[in-house]
Amino acid sequence: MPRLACWQCGRQIYTVAPLESLFAEERRCPRCGAFLNLERREVERRGMIRRENPPEDPGPPDAEERRTEERRKAKRRSTRRGP
């Protein structure tokens, strides 16, 4: 199934027909109206799986957490709303 992408707004569209067989109006993005192109990220370029644990160490460590202090020192936002 070919994937099409709008390079203007970033929308991805899945079709059952190739781009060349679509009518001119069907080649336009339904969101912004720009012409669609073939998706450039169609093929996965990675050669190996990243972040895979080795077989002798399958899970997270059993030790306690290393940090001793809380992550935040102060509140993130004020809870007050409006003017």
C-alpha cells in the first residue's frame, strides 16, 4: 500500500493506488490543498534494533534509585486561572 505525504502540512495519507494512477484532484492534500508526494520515510533505514537488552541482562536493575533528591525544586506552574 503506497503512502503519500503532504510536504507542506506533514499529513500522511494511505492509498490503495499508486500516485501516478490518481486523478489530479485526488493528488491534493485534503487538509491544506497542496500537491501530495511519495512518502520519503517509506523504507526503514535502521540496520539493527536499538536499545535492545543483552540476553544476560534482560530487565531493569534491582537496585534502589540512584538520585537522592526530588527532580523538581519548585512548582511547575501556578494553579491560578484567569486574570
